[in-house]
Amino acid sequence: MRTGIANLPLHYGTAPRWLFDRMVKLAKGVSEVVVLEYGQDEFLRKLSNPFWFQAFGCLLGFDWHSSGITTTVCGAVKEALKNNELGIQVAGGKGKTSRKTPYEIENTRFSLSTNKINKLVYASRITAKIDNNCVQDGYQLYHHCFIFTEKGKWAVIQQGMEGCYARRYHWLSDEVSDFVEEPHSAVCSNKKNKKILNLTAKESAEARKISVDLSKENPLRLVRMLNMKQSHAITRKDLSPQTIVALKNAYELQPDNYEELVSLRGIGPKSIRALALVSELVYGKPASCKDPAKFSFAHGGKDGHPYPVDKRTYDNTITTLKEALHKANIGEKDRLHAIKRLHSLL
């Protein structure tokens, strides 16, 4: 995979209404073309590719180097696909809206079985818990976008903030064979952190196994283990009452594997970290400190860079896509093929 580097700073404010309305129309046109030409699964695959997603945001006219490209592009796609005409639905969003994701999945208009809906809700919850608890990189999640199809395939685009910079996490159902080991399509950031606890790395397999075994131990014994050695890595926060309560709940439930442990209610980053510390200090099985992030990241941008949005050109693009889709729907595929050749004329 090609890599590059781009800082994604926090830009305050929102996209102006005149721009967002156009973003929705263009996002709908592009989505329809991709689905018509390549299918629903390929659309999810493209969204899970950070380079394609970033290019998509630039095409829609948002700031190419702003962290807001994630939330705004996802918001535009959600609005564009709200009628489910393409057999694709977008759930979740920024802040409080992200917590509505399970409700939006459960109330989908797709004819999905109860079992498939439950799997989608679980996928939404576990991906958020993994990136917030098992990848302790200092970025606090505040945006969770869950895109799924009428056949039950899904993709996740979520983002966390550390100070004024963002980190974006991409997931794709077709590429997830194990939720707790190397599950991401990509993790994009402007920098890599030196102090990190990455329990999704292959190198953390033993630490995960020991964590599950420890969760089945009496929590009081676990506290004694944490007090066996003094280390700069252990703080009072790792021994907080809430952590002990969470570990007590895990002890009572006796999880079978690490994914089940992580999915338990009440098991948060402090509990996960405490178990990992015992694994290292007592049993000599450290978790990985390798940062999973990869450095990555036509119509102008809303802040005038690289140039102000050209409304006339933007509207012409929307019109061209509409005409192409209309003709494609009545059998004139050549019109879509002509769009593919546009790049040779630019």
C-alpha cells in the first residue's frame, strides 16, 4: 500500500449550508455510480480505504487537511443514502448521535433477520470498544459511523481526538477474521505515539490469553499480583474501585476468550490495562507497544485551500452525474464509461 503523510488538525466551525447541500448531492451521485458499476460490497471496500476516503472528501470540497473531513463526509453520505435506495444504510455519527447507532440498526427498513441485526449491533459495539480500550493510543473516540448493506455486510469509520489532532480507524467486515487480532483495514494519523498499549497486535497474543485467565481469578488475588512489584507503569488509577468491580463481574461471568472479555459491560481501558500489566510484570508476557497507525491521509475547499469552492463547476458535476445515472438506468452504459474517460481530458 502506498503511504504518505498529512496533518489532520482540528478546524472549528461547520460546513456552510450551501456547501453541505452540494456535498450531499454529489455524494449521492458518486455513491450511485460506484454501486451501479461495482456493487454494494465494493462501495464499502472503498470507504474502508483511507486514501479513497480522503480523495472522496476532497472531491466533495471539504478541507483536505482537516479532521472534520471524517465527520462531514460521513454526514453527507448518511443524508445522501437516507432513503436506502441503494440497499445501503449509514448509522451513527458524531458525539451523541454515535450512541444512537444500535437503535438505527435495529430499526432499519431492510429485511434482515433478527440474528443478522444482532450481529450488526454487536459489530458496532465491539469495534468501538476495541479502538477505545484495546488500542490505548491517547485518542478518545467521539465519532462512530456504521455503514451496512441489505445483505448484512458492514464497514466502520470512527475517529478519536488527542488535543487538536485526529486519528481515524477504518474497518471492513470482509477483512475481519478476528475482532481482537489485527482487525483494521487502516488506522490513520498524523503521527505515531511512543507510549501506547496495543492489544490487537499479533505480538500481544500471549498477553491476551493471560488476561482472560486472570479475569477468571478472584479479583483480590489480582490486586496482590499488581502489588508484587513496583513499576512506573502502575498507577493508582489501575487499582481504582471501578476497575476492581469490573474485574469482579468478569470473574463471575468467566469469559471464554479475549473478545468475550472485552465485550463485557464495565470492562473499560483501565481494566484492560491492569490485566495487561499483570501479564507483563508477573508472567513476563508484555503486550505490544507498536502503534498500529499508518501515515496517510477538484472542487476547492471551504476554507479557500487549495482554492475557494467553485460553485458553478460543483453544480455542473452534480448535473453531469445525474444525467449519466438517468441514462444508465435506461440502458445507456456508454454514458458511465464516458465519465471514466474524463480524467484524460483534465
